Amino acid sequence: MNPHAKFAVCITDAEPDLERLKFYRVLPDASAAADDYLRVMDESGEDYLYPASYFVLMELHQAAESALLSAF
């Protein structure tokens, strides 16, 4: 797991609150990461814990990261 990644793409449709192939903002949470969970922010602005296996962490070019951050 990359502790510096700020975004992840969902790779499952097993969870009704997540959309497959959608980018989610990852919030730092060392305790959750130790248990193989990610804290992600949804479109409502709330953050939730989900299994890390539901996501692929993304390292983005600075311009892409800035564009996504401005969308949140």
C-alpha cells in the first residue's frame, strides 16, 4: 500500500455505496491501513472505511491530482 496516494479507483461492485471504476479521495488513516482498510471520501463529503482490496491506489501526475482535488 502506498501511504502517499491521495486517490484510489474502486474495482468492485460488491458494495452498494461504491461505484465500480470511480475515483475516490483517500484520507490518511494509519490505524485503518494496519487492518487493510482505506478511508475514502464519497461524493457527500463523508468518509468511510472499506476493505483496501476494493480499490487500486493511484499515483497521479500533479496536474491530474490537482484537477481531481478541485472536483472534491
